[in-house]
Amino acid sequence: MPEITFIETPAGRHLKSRVDAVMAIYKQHGHVNRNLISDKLKLTMLQSSQLLREFLNAHAPVLEWDNFKNGYKAHSKFKVYSSGAPDSSPLI
């Protein structure tokens, strides 16, 4: 049986760099989904799904699904405070 090899992309070398790559897309667009990751990083849909899963595992407590943007975004309660700490003054 022939050996299966996978193409290693720059986003696929280290977990932190992969999560950081998705975070950069999130910061640029305000949300993130599989199609956006695939387009921006020139990955297949399967690779972008794996990358999105890693991102979700790293940031699960503060993310929620947004039906209007069809992607994940920071939870509304997370964005209330300027530094993310509950004792900070609210942005409102």
C-alpha cells in the first residue's frame, strides 16, 4: 500500500501559530467560519475544518455561533469589559 503524505502548510506547523492565524482572521472580519479560513489561508475545506476545531477548543468559553454572519464570534458578555476582567469599567 502506498504511503499517504499530507502537504504541510505554514498554518499547520504548530498549534499556537495555527490558532493565531485564525485569530488574525477573526480580528480582521469580526467573526470566523470554515469558508473564511479556507479562503484566507488557501486551505482545503477539510484542513479549514480542522483548524476551526482547534481554534474553538482554544477559545470555547468566549465564543458563540452567530446566525446572521454564519460564523463564530466572541460572546456578547465577553465584549462588555475593556480588558476582559470583570472588575474593569464597562465600555457602555
